[in-house]
Amino acid sequence: MSKEFDVVVIGAGPGGYIAAIRAAQLGKTVACIEKWKNPAGTLKLGGTCLNVGCIPSKALLASSEEFENASHHLADHGISVENVSVDISKMMGRKDGIVEKMTKGIEFLFRKNKITWLKGHGKFTGKTDAGVQIEVSGEGEDGASSEVVTAKNVIIATGSKARHLPGIPVDNKLIADNEGALSFDTAPKKLAVIGAGVIGLELGSVWRRLGADVTVLEALPEFLGVADQALSKEAAKQFKKQGLDIRVGVKVGEVKTSENGVTIAYTDKDGNAQTLEADRLVVSVGRVPNTDNLGLEAIGLKANERGFIDVDDHCATAVPNVYAIGDVVRGPMLAHKAEDEGVLVAEVIDGQKPHIDYNCIPWVIYTEPEIAWVGKTEQQLKAEGREIKTGQFPFMANGRALGINKADGFVKMIADAKTDELLGVHIISANASDLIAEAVVAMEFKAASEDIGRICHPHPSLSEVMREAALAVDKRALNM
């Protein structure tokens, strides 16, 4: 007789493990299937985000920023430092230690919440009166066993993997995706990056700070076209000043590898044939959902033409009691979006009526300065024919920003011209990832820009720029 659970979650990334914990909090019997192995061959929870994504990349961004500050910016504070060097292996060890601590933390939370970790690959095999049947194979205690479990409810949270380009084989040595680029043993002298999205910009920033000459090739004609134009224009200026060479509107051709490195043939935005030589290449052209080999057809499901699983507003699939969340469904591929969907589905299963406003999910790029936004861009609102008013305030007029030597960037707020409801908040600055949370709260509660303008903010703090930008919407900023 197979084991039976109220809820079985397939995948233990941010969406999956949070869904499992919330379901357990609500009194359900819960199992979570996960097959991820680290390079040492040890099974780990946490998925891409904790193991080879959000957490390790932010650790390396922090370490590389410390190195750049010591090398170039401490003198501004009157601090003299000579012969600054970097130990890449020790930096990688710190990163790996943080990952280990976080993944062990999830194991603790599973034990605390009495969640069963089913180690192996989960695949649907059919349905019975008792529920959905899932085979868990390959990673039993003896290393090769399999078992079938029965679930009254299933949450598919299998995440995504890096998209690779045809004709450009990734070996994670000379040509790397996000996993390989987080584990270089040395800083390459010349690094090429295909893709100027979030991952490409973050990884390009890490290795530029550590000494690489970085060139980023982007197929789209505009840089960061998904962001507000004011943000993307300022970001391009800042990255150029830092030394990131970003080339847009390019078409990548043949990529050749040799003992000396990688040669990339491409056509530039004017149609001219160009060649770029680099020691290493990072391919960062988006991600694709992990929906293959799940046995979806066994329960009457299938992925759509783009590989995603179609769901409704509450992440329910076409099959009763089967849900899907995170990177395998529509919407932005963001860890915090997956977490919110995990909580939502667990509460739906419990009979509650939760809701997610996808317009209030923030975006963050952890470069320096950081880039964050929530809501709509000015170009989106103008395309909709919406009457708007905007306010913008620079960090160069903020005492705290000047004190910490982080005075680049600004906050831009967009409000409805008639009702003053906040429609979008766009930040490029130090700590933008933290500042954007105030905007998310405001928009969730349908606040007006005046509401933020009337709230007392601590002085001196970076948050004061949020208030000044809100006041600027009505052209009454106090410090400009």
C-alpha cells in the first residue's frame, strides 16, 4: 500500500518549500519531492534559487562590491589601502557556506513542520479514487529504489532551467550558464555575456568588479526595455561609467572555442559583421520551465507550446486538485512570486479565499546601483491612454546617500492624474531592493502619492527620497 498524503509538492525551491510549510501549518499531511544534487553529489533542498541562483549570486555580488570599494572608493573616506588582492577560492567558499546554511535551514523547517522529504524524481503515473499517483524514483535510501505515493492534492513547483542557444554548447568551463558563472575559479581577463537581462547584468557586474573586461551582447534593440525608460537610461549611464560594455541590437552568429578561449561572431545594430574574443562566455538568455518528464499526460495534463502549465487565477490546472506555481506557470520568473503562489495554493486547498495582485509584485536587479520597480512604467501607462502625473527626486540631494558615498540614482513615482492613486514606483539606487517594499505596501492598499508624502520618514535615511518623490508628484518636494 502506497503512502498517502493530503498534499504532495513536486519541487523544493522557494515556491515548493514555502507551499509545503504553509500546508503543514494548516494541519495537512505533506510530502515534498526533490532530486537536486550539489556538485559533491549530495541531495539538497532549495532548488535553483538557493543553490545556484538568488542566494549565491547575491553573496558574490556582496563580496565583489567589497573588493571594489576597497580598491577604488575607500580613499574618498580618507582611508588608504595598498596592494588590495582577492582570493577567489575563499570568496567561493564563503558563497558555498551561505548556501549550505540556507539549505540546512530548510531541512530543519521540514523536520519542524513534520514534512516528509521524498528524495528523487517525481512523475505522475495516474489517478485513483484515493487521489493522484506519483512515482518517486532514483534516490531512495539504497540509491536506486522507487515508490509510488498517493496525494489528495498536488502542487507542481518544478521551477526552471537556463535557456541554452543552439550551436553554443554549455560546458560550464569556457561557455557557462548561470551555474558555471557562479563557480569560476579565476576572474577571466575578458568575459563575454550574451543577454543583458537580470542574470547577465548581475553576473557581468560580479566579474567586472573582480577584474574582468566585460562585454554584454543583447539581441533586443533597447537596453532594459522592460523597465521604465528613465530607469533604463540611468542604468545604462551608470554601467557605462563602471566599464560594462553593453551592445544592443546584435545578432549572435557562430561561436568557436579553442585553447585560448571563445570567439563570438555577431552582427551589430547597424548590420556590420563583428568578432568578439573572450576568455570565457556566459550565456544568459532567459529560462525555460521544467515540465519535461513529469508524466503530465498520465493525469490528462500537458504543457502548452512554450512549455508552461496553464493555470487559472488561483494556480489551479485543468485537472481537479492539481495546482502549479512559480516558474512553470505564467507571470514573472521571480522567487518571491513563487513563494506567494505557494502560500496561496496551500490556503486554497484549505478552503480559504486568498488573492494575489500580480501588479504589486516587485522586480529587483541587484547591480550597483540596484534597480527596483513595482507597478507599471510610464510608457505602459501612456500606451493605455492613462492620464498620469510623475514625481522624481535624486539621491544626490539626500544627506544619508552622500554620507555613505551612494548618491547615484533617483526615485520616480507615477500617479493617476485625477485620483492620485499610485500606479508605479521606480528606483535606481543603493538599497533599492529594500526601499521598494514601502511602495509595494502603498500600492497593495491603493494609496495615493499624497499618502506617502504625508508619512514621517526617518532623517537622515535613504527612505526620505521616497517621500520627496511622492511630494514631487504635486511639485512640492521640500529639498529641491
